[in-house]
Amino acid sequence: MKEKIYVHVADDHKILIEGIIAVINTDKDIEIKGYSLTGQEVIDWFSQKENSADVLVLDITMPVLDGFQVLKHFKKKRIDQKVIILSSYDDVKIVQETLNLGCKGYISKNNAGEHIVNAIKAVANGEQYFSSDIQSVLLKSISGQMVPQGEMPDKFLLDSLTERELDVLKLITKEYSTIEMADLMNLSVNTIETYRKSLLKKLNVKNAVGLAMYAVKNKIV
């Protein structure tokens, strides 16, 4: 390994970036090479020939382009960039998706101070690294145990909905009854109920009011 490990940090909260940089600066082997506040800034920074970093510490939810889009850009362009996701989202589906897109580490923001330095050194050295809570979720998933749904971005949840589920969600928001939805969509009442239960589970809400609030918040209606 080189004497210095160069790190670029990307998050849409300046105060969090400053906190991460402060922790990183306590280790003489690691040096900060700039920061970005949006996903587009990350891509623009790395596209300049004079800019490079051994490790990118990347948030998922950022303006303009999010962390997923940054990872997809690297993958599409075949850019072999070592990335550690630093996120408040801990759902196993999110972690698995980022791994599929090529990230080498995943740390929850709750455990950033404890893990970030070790994560940077491990990933820079070609290893994978996960904070203890994320590691526990992954191990449960791999071993076939039930893993409770964790926090995940609204956009990721929306992308998981089928076209039929979105149609049912819109009608629920307009206060249609199950029977009315069944007639309108030419489906059985049981099928509508199945879609309703699926929506409650996927969006992690308890009732129709929660579904309606979710739909309004995310401009589905």
C-alpha cells in the first residue's frame, strides 16, 4: 500500500462532510482530496484528469444525481473506483444493490466515527468492509434468516412497485373502496386486497392513510 491513502468525500450535508473529514484527519495515513455535495459533482470531479482518489466515500441520497446513479456511471464507463457507501439507510436490499453496482464497503452513518478509518484502509487494500450492524444484516440474509425491513430511500421503494400496485395506490389515495377498485380495474376483490397488502408491506406503512400520505409526499398523485 502507498504511504498515503487519498479520499474524496461526497454527501449533500456540509456539516457531515466536515465531521467525516475531522475523523479522517486524525489518521496520518489518510489524506482528503476534495469533497462533493451532489452526485453530478462527484462525476465531474473524477472526470478531470488531474483528480483521482484511492477511495470515494459516497452518500446515497444526494441532489441532481444520487449515489446509485454515480455507481451506475462508474460501472457503465468501466471506471474501477473503490467506493464506500456511508448512509443512514440500512435495509439489506439497499446494501445488496450497492454491492451489485460495485461498491466495496458499506457503513451506516450511526457508526461512521467508529468505522470510517478502518473501512478506508481495508477498501484501499482491496478488501470489503461493513460496519457491524450492516454485517449482521448481511449475514442473516445470506444464512436465510428473516431480516426486518430497514430504512431505505423513497425512490428505491417506488421503483419496487409494479404498475398495478401504483394504480391501486392512486385509487386508494382517491378514497376508492376495494369493491370500487375491483370493478374499475376489472379484477377480483381478493386480487385488490393482495395488492393492498403488498403496498403496506413494501412501503412500510400501517393503513390506507399511511399509503395516501406516502403517495402525496412522493407526488404520485
